[in-house]
Amino acid sequence: MAPLTLTSPYTLAALKGGAQGLFHTRQSTPLVHIIIVVGAGYLDEPESIPGLAHLLEHVLLTQPVEQGSSLLTLTEQLGGKLNARTDDLMTDIHASLPAGSLSQFLTYLHQALFAPRFDEDTIASESAAIDAEYQARLGTPAMRRLAGLQTLSEATHPGAFCHHGSCRSLGRPPETLKDELKHFHSRCYTPSRISVGLSAPLPRVQQQALIDAFLPSDDPSTSPDTKPLSRRWRPIAQPVEIEGPASSVELLWPLAAAGLAHNMEVLKASEQALNAGALTELLVDVADDYEVTLCPSGATDTLAVTVHLPADKQRELLTRSAGITQVINRVLEAHTDRALVTVDRPSLAEWLFTQTRQQALAQRFGATGSEISGPGLLANQFPYALLTMPLDAKAHKVATQNPTTPSASVISKVGDSGGTGLPAHWLACFYPERKIALPALAQKHLAAQGIGLLQHTTAHGSWLCAHGEQPLANALSQIMLKAWLTPLPAPTGLQAHRLLAELTPSPAMPLLWTDSTEAARALSPLLAALPEVPTPCTAEGPATPSQRVTLMRTLTLPGSTTHRQVMAFAAKRHSAPFFHTMRQTHQLGYIAAVRFIDGDPASVAYIVQCSQADIAQAKLLIQEEIDRLWAQLLTDLAAEWPLSRQEFTGLDIPETPTAVLVAHWHAHLNASHTPLYQLSRPAPSSFLVDDWRRWLADPDLWTWWQRAG
């Protein structure tokens, strides 16, 4: 394999106080994406208080800053979105917002990160919220995987315990937790442990100046107070079986710590090359699919290959592990001098966040001075193995290739429908009430031909999108000839997400959207003739019955342009105050959110989790807050209407050709025809306060949803 040319779109720079920054200039949209990564995570917290790092993340986002509101609320008032996560070796806060709000956001972020108040009421409420998250995770595949990692790891490995936190570890008086949080924060939240990623329509010099001004002063000669990152894997690699509903094997190659620090670009480029089909030939008669992940959660010092395959092929895969190692080493050697970073993916923000997290890991490992523990970048010649055992091996049954009579006609759409910025060629198809099952290694075969493939299963069916620089009909025809249909899997995940999925509009017939008539003619009959293979699906659920209930109050209106614009703006304006009132003021539960469901019809949903005993009171509080929020919004809109395009589209402007494709595909699926970001600026006469007051008072337009869990 020939080395690839360096095309990394970001610039790595040293910042004040020993921090580092990744800067990316992009002028296509007026949006900013920013991530602050602190090199402190589960492995750095006191052993007596697992979950303290996670609690600090929650408190920094939700406690008041100088302006009296939380960082979460202030970010949404600036028109942005904010989230955070804690992992083995780092904690990050990431946001997307309008470029004009960046300077003010950095002021708020500085106050939250470097001058926190450690409000005891917030500490108490967030400790309870973290325990609710922990209870929701019990029995999930992620928790079973952590148990498997515990078997493979030494006691100091993050997989040796769930550091997420629970009432057992965080059930202490707020004043005690406050002291522990202060100490942990002063020890870890210093510039020398910080990495910043920023993508903005600003020159790199200006970006760097803004971040340097944001950082506090710190002596760069002072080494960070970091626990030593000793080798955390047991000396003998062994397979570990995990009970689970799916069949897969996760192979883990520990990375030499010094190699991780100094060869991050090589590792990132190698991860992409491996995912682009480099392992296909070796796995063609064994696997259904595979994914390569650099530094996965719970095992940040590894390269992981997760292989999906039938249960009776798992042991055969293990016999090929030496061959897989050889392929990985060849790819690593091919990318030693020059590396490739691909930008065109559905989310530019997620690309930046991933790049910055990985760069922060390199900084973290580089600061420890660890010795290389094996030859090359892989510390072990043979991988550790986590085997996920299936409940039903028939889930991997291959469909017969005999064409069946089409059960329904296919709706076919051709052309760009007024979209700009789409990939050169595309295909998207949807099948209602069924999951489209693809032949083994389909995505990797297409990737090797330069074709990207996205696949998603919804509550109403499943869809896939393909895109590339060359016509897709021939390659996709080969895939569709071997595809089949299966029943939709039982819904999993948080009850709030399941309720939202039920509201999303969806076609009742198979739908095909292509870039050309020729592609439609070739693929439409193949979609209609997909054979069906019944396979039983087993629901995934928590280990113990939930004692909580999810309440959702929805307003649903026809998907006219004005309805969509106002409801999208309502969700944007209401999100932060609704969260604060329900979670912080009334202590109802860790879920408190407002969501807009675009389509025809369109809906805005207000979601709260509460205990079974509090349902009646919670409904009163929800309705009271909805009435208050809409009364204020109507007053504001009467003065502000018509809104600018950017105000009501918010952060839903796609930034890559793949993202444009997905946005227009969603518009086809939900019958809204035009993505929200492409709607024209509303006319002054399109908004009438009296009409909205009448609709808001109509009980037939409002619905209560109530589900356990």
C-alpha cells in the first residue's frame, strides 16, 4: 500500500500555559464548533469516590456562573448547543454556536471552568441525576463490556470498575462532595492539561488569540499533577465470553504508550484505512461487518477491531488473529511518513471533537514518559478478545436469493430537489416496517470503491444512503441483489428517545431517491423485490424494573412553513429554561428536555422523567411551565417577526456534502420536502398572534404521552 499524502485540515499550535490547540478555518457556514478537553478522567479521581470526575463535569455545566444562569442555559441563549462527557483519561465540554457568539461564550466558559462556585444545591441534584443515569445503564451492552474488560485488565484499568458514579459512591453530604470537587478541580483543571479544538470562519491567528485570552495564566514549566499511566492489561491475552443479544468479537491490541503519544497521526490514518476495507479480504468468509476504533472508551490505550459474525465463526476468527495483526502492522508501516485525514462526513463538529480528543490523549500519554512496552506501535503480537455471545444464532441467517413478488410499489424521486452542495452522486432508500439487512462486509466493499454508506433503523423502518464521486448504480445493484428484509428489532434505549421516535413522520411505502433516472430504473425493482427472512428479535431491557416514568407533552400542527419555523424557534428558546425549571427547581429527574420534530405534521415535545408517585404533580408543573414559556415567546415574536433565516434554522445548517444529503433525505422521509435550513425568510404577515393563541388553547392539538422507564 502506497503512503498517503498529508492533507490534515487543522493546525496544531502551542498555547499559553502549556495548553495545545487544533485550529480549523471553514468559511462555508457561519457556525463555530469548539471543544475543551481536560486531561483528567476516571483514572485520576480518588479511589474512594468513583464518579467524582463525572460529577464535576455535571456541576460545571449546570451550576450558576456570574450571570446567575448555568453555562448550559447561557449557551442556548446565545443560540448554541452544549454537551460534555467524561472518559478514562479526560473530560471534555463541546459546543456548536453562531460565530458571532464565540467571544461571549468563551467569557461564560472561562467562568464555569476556571472560577466555579461549587453550589451545594447543584451538587446534590446532579449526584441524584448521575445515579439515575447509572440505573438506566444497568444491564446494557456497554456495562457488560466493562465487566469483560475487568477480566482482562489489572486493577488500575478503567474497565476494572464502572467509574460513572452512583448513589453508593456519591451518596455523601453536598458539603463533603464540595470539598472533594474543589481539590480535584484545583489539581486537574490547569492549562497544562488542556487541549482546545476550534473550527470557525475566522483566520487561524484570530482563533488562536481568542483561545489564548480565554485560558488562565499558568506556569508552563510546572509539570501537571498526573497519575502514572502504568501498563493496565494482564500479561496473558485470553478470550472472555460476555452474555449479550448480538454476536460479535472485540479484538484489542494494547498500544505502546510512547507510540501512542508520538504517532497519533499515523494511528488515525491507519484507523481510516482499516475501516475503508483493508481487512475485507481476510474476513470475507467469516464476518458480517467490522469496525476499527482507535482508543475506545474503557480501553484508551488500545486499537480495537469489533467483528460482527455468526456464533459458529467466533473461534475461527480467533485463529486468524495473527493474520489480522500482520495486516494492521502493514497499514501502520504504510502510514508512517504521511497520513490522511478525511473531513467529509455527516458532522464536521464530530470530526473536530474526535480529532481533539485523540490529540489530548497523545498529550496525556506523552506527559507520562512511559516506555515502549513492545515492538512497534502494537505492544502485543496477539490481541485480547471479548466475545459477545448471541441469544439466537439465526439472526445471521442468509436470505435466499430467489426474487419474491413485490409487496408494495416503490415511490421513486429523481434529482436534487433544489438542493445545493450535494455529493456528486447519491442514492437513498427507505423500507417501512422492516430492517434492510445487507450482505456481509457490504459497507467495507463499497468503501474500497470510494463509496460511503450510511445506514439507520428507525421506529418506522430502515434506510440507507450511499454517496461517491462516481455513479453508484452498478455497485449498489450488486449489494441490493444480495440484501434482504428482517423484522424491526425491539426498541431499546431511554424511553424518552423511543417516544420521540414515534412522533417522527415516515413514508408508508418504500421510497427511493437517486441522482439520475438510470439509477432509479436499475435500483427501484431491486428495492421492491427484497426477500424477507423472519428472525426473532429479543428486547433489551434494564436488569431491574424502573420505578420512574417518562412524561411527554406534545403540540402537533400541520407542517406549513410558518408552523415549522415557529415550532423550531420555540424548541430553541424553551430548551434551557424548561431544563432548569424541571430539573433544577422541581428536582423531577435527570431527563428534562424540549425537542422539535420536523415534518408534516410537525411537533414540539416537552419531556420530563419523574417518579410514579409524582405523575399528577409533574403534569401540573409541566403544563404551567409550557404556558409560561409560550406566553413569553408570543410576546417576543410579535415584536421580532419575521426572523432571519439563521435565527430559526439555528445549528441545523449542514456543513459537508454528506450532511447536505442526509438533511434532504430527512425532508423526503418526513414529507416536509424542504429542509429547515433552506426555508425562505418568513413574510411579516405569516405570523398572527391570535392564531397561535387559539392553537395553543386547543386541547385537540396537545397530547400527553406516559411510559414507564
